[in-house]
Amino acid sequence: ESLNRILLALGNALPPMVNAFVLVLLILSIFSIMSVNFFKDHNISYFDQNPFGRFFNAMFTMWQIATKSEWTAIVRDDLVPYEPFGTGIFFVLFILIIDQVLLNVVIATLLDNFTNSSDKLQQAALVMTGEKTFEEEHDPFRGLSAELKKAHHLDDLEYKIKMIFMQVCDITTEHEVRTTLIPVQAMRKGLMQLD
């Protein structure tokens, strides 16, 4: 059952995860294009060919930098001597955006959807067993709001409110409704005391 719950949560998390990955891919592509423009003429001794010479090579290299796999050999040893300030700003900005923000967005999306799926499965299990949730047992206005939702037009809603008022105040006639109306200030004070 727990494996089923995990697989269901992963299935529900796929659409938002794809959106987050597309965002990561978009930012990675932008930085790859920028790196081709900035570093295509530099000779990098760590590689046989320039990793920033073409877009797809740059994309792979930027992913390698985002995962922090031997990125110091690329950045510090070969690129920083050309222009230390600009190169430093470029790669620090890239790592902050990709690694510290966007990859955490992917993880947060996965966790959020996992907890939502878990809650939905628990509520479905409660419905199947006939048990009531905490909100259903402790919400005094649940039945009232359900009854008012059944109104089809304004006159019907007004009639339902009047009937509920008559039941609450233990009133039996229309005349008693008119004479027993509660002033708005008194009703507001009473409702605020409920909280």
C-alpha cells in the first residue's frame, strides 16, 4: 500500500515537475547561450575542444557546473585569468539561480504534490470506511452552508435563511420573525464571540 501511495504521488507530481524542469532548462539554455558568446574564443586546457564552442557543448558544460562536477577546473583554472570579475559574477549568478533556487523549486514541487496526494488518499480512505474527518466532526456551519448551497435563486435563498432563523429562534409564525429580528450590531457581536 505504501508503494502504491508513493507511485500515485509521483504520478500526480509529474505535470508540475515537468513545468519546473522546463523552467530549469530555459534558464540553463539562456546561460549556455551567454557562455558561448562570452567564452567561445578561450582555450580551455582541461578539454580537447572548447566546451563553450557550441551551444550543446556549452549546455552540457553548464549542467556539469550546476551539478558541481569538476567545475573548478573549468572556471577557476582556465576562465578566471581572462576576466576574473566578469567570469566570477557570471558563474556565481548561474549557480545561485540554478542550484540554490530552481533545483530547490523542483524538490519543493515534488514534496508539495507528495503531501497533497497523501492527504487526498487519506481522505478517500476515510470516505470509503465511512469515518468523518476532523473538519467534518467539528465544523458547526457545515450543515448550514450545505443547506444554503441548495438555493437556486435569491428568493429561495431568502426563504431558506428565514426558515433556518425560525428554527434557531424556535419561532413558528411569520409575524414572530418580524418582531424577533436581531439588530445587525448584536449579530456582529455574537458572531465575533464565536471566534
